[in-house]
Amino acid sequence: MIEKIIYFFLPAYLANMSPPLAKKFKILQPLEKPVDFGKKFFGQPLLGNHKTWRGVIFEFLVALVTVFLQRIFFHFDFFKKISILDYEKINIFLFGFLISFGTVFGDLFFAFIKRRLKLKPGAPFLPFDQTNYVIGCFIFLEPFLKLGILFWIKLFLITFFLHIIVNYLGYLLKIHEAKW
């Protein structure tokens, strides 16, 4: 079941990993402008300069492309067996949009919360640094897919541990600035 959950959430996982890669490889460089336009909210940055249009747009695109690849791969038995969704029957455009939007929303919403708590970018905020996009996707996908709360709890726990491992590897490879 773990492989099915990971495969289902692959668009969000890849999207969540993409902003540091876009920064490192200077992808969409002209879009490296703060999403919050440098605005403040009660004296604190709204989101922070590190949340850029490049990251948001790249995250969104990576999730969409991954969903469409999953749709193509669904024709192969291996991918059909590890798929929770029937990619031929669901509205692939709606699913792609919702998982992309949920990923970006979760990331930006919890950046907003961290700034309200006066936490600097990169400061630990367990468990939300690791799972913010799970929460964002839950909000937007559950009404559409009706996977159930137990599914989302499993996804939350898997993502928490998987995120720590992947981020630590990214830190060792000098792709990510924080170990967590």
C-alpha cells in the first residue's frame, strides 16, 4: 500500500522538491520575484522573499506534467497495479489542477503562518515543514476524490519521514539549504 500512496502523491512530491532545483539551475530566472511583492503584515513579511513566482509556477508545472505522465503510464500493467486512481476515468485536468494548487497552497499558507510566528525561512517548523503540501492537497482533493481520512493520515505519516530523508539528501548534495 505504501507504494500506491507514494505513486498517487508523486506529482506533489516532485512539485515540492522543484523550487530548490529551479533556483540551483536558474530555471525561469526572470520570475525570481517574491510572491508577496515584499509586503508586510503587522510588521512581518507576508510570506518572505524566498517564496518566489519562479518557485510557485515551477511547482505548479511540475505537478501538472507528472499527472499527465501518470495518465500516459496508466496504460502499462505495472503502473495500473500501483495506481489508486483510474487515470482513464477521472477528470485528469481537474485532478492535475487540484493537486498542483493544493501543493502550492499548502506551502504558501504555512509560510504565512511561520512569518506570523516570527520564524525565519529555513527555521524548523515540525511537522508542517514536511507536510504542508499534504494538508493543502487534502483540502482541495478530498472533496473531489473522497479517499477518506485514514488514507490522508497514512499519507501524512509517510510524507513526514520521506520528506526528512529526501531533504537531508538534498542538503548533502547542496541543493537544499535546510537539513529538514
